[in-house]
Amino acid sequence: MSGSTTPAASTTARPTKPRPRPFFIVTGIVAVFMTIWSAAQIDFTLEPLFVGNPRAWDIIAAYLSPNWSFLFRVWDAWVETIVMAILATLAGSAVGLVFALLASRATNRSPWFVRLVRWFLSVLRSLPEIGYAYLMVALVSTGTLAGFLALAIFNVGIIAKLTSETIDAVDRGPLEAADAAGATSVQRSISAVLPQIWPGYFSYVLYVFELNLRASAIMGLVGAGGIGAVIAVERARFNYDNVSALIVGLIVIVIALDIVSRIVRKRVL
């Protein structure tokens, strides 16, 4: 009958599975080869972890038995870390917003100045926070001030990079309206750009605050203050149970902050 269809015609043919591209196959082979070659060059082996190092399992056992009472005996160091992270986030985010406006062609009408600012920010981001911590400790000695300065400088590069890319993607309609009204560059940025980037900017600020809390544990190893300095001292004294408690406490704080950040982002964005 003309109205009937065959089973073969009614069922759609399954598409054939695409073959992997030669580029990805070659890239995977090269990555595996480079990994093996790199391990061979540095004589990488896990043997010391299992053979010839009887203290390794004692250290692991100490880490698995945290001294929870020590966690609360260094409450002042926790407060110092949080305060340092907050101040560094505020200072770095404020300065970073200014550099972001200077690094975007939507808010900076000088092409050569935009390139200059972007080059400066690239140099600023090239050094990690631990590198700035070394420099600040050499300049202002050990303590919270060195950690604050190191984090603030590092935050400027991150905030400026992320925010400038957001500014580049703003709606051009308000910018054209501001230009038609004869607005200056500052007035144009305040009235036409900032209202569009506030949600993304605040999201970046929260992200940087999370980074600062994580980085504080590392920067303390070079004398930049905070809970990281306590971890360095306890590690040097071989009090691995105290170190374990501090690490767990830091993980809990970071996870709690991440949950709060998600809630705030949902309300802001």
C-alpha cells in the first residue's frame, strides 16, 4: 500500500562514529613521550616512599591523627589570615578596576596607552604570589604587611585581566549614546561601562578572595605572616598532627567560603 512505510524507512539511521583526528592522536603520543622522557631525565621514582624510608609511614600516621585542640590555640593567626585576605582583596580589586579601564579599548581611546598598560599587566601576572612574597619580605621584613602587599599586587593583575575582557564585551549602545551626549572618558566609563560590568566584577572579587585564602598558607612559608607561618613553624618542629589540623581547618574555611560565594553570585548575577 502507498500509505505504509517499511521498517527500514521509519527508523533513522544511526550516525557513524567520527574517527579521531590525526592531530589529536599525534598530540597524545607526543604528550606521553614527553612525560616519559621528562621522568627519565630527573630519575623520577616512587621507591623512596615505600622502600628505605621507615619514617614515611609514621609521618602519614601523624597526618591522619590531627590535633584538633591546636586548631583553636592559634585563633589569632586565623584572624590575621582572614583580615590580610580581605584587605588585600579590597586594595587589589580597587586598583585592578582602574587598570582594567585603562587596558580596554572601550574605555581608553589611546591605542598606544592601551598596549602599554596591557604589557605592564602581563609583566605583573608573570610572577606568582610566592615571588611577590619573597620581594615584600625583603623590603618590609617578615609579617602581615609583606603578605598583604604581595597578595594585593598579585590581585591587581588578575582583576585587571578578567575585568578588562568583560569591558571589551560590553554593549556598545550606551557607549555611543554617551559619545553623542559629549561625555568625557571618565563620564563615559562611569555612566555607560561600570553599570554593565558590576555583576562580573563582583564575581571576580569573590574569586580573588578565595585565592588569597589559599595563597596565605603558602606565603607563610617565606615569612609573610598568617596561618601559613604557623604551618611552617609546626612543620619545622615535626609536629605533623598540628599541621594536619591546620590544613583541614583551611580546607573547611575555603569550602565554606566557596558555598557563600556561590550564594552571593546567584543573587548578584
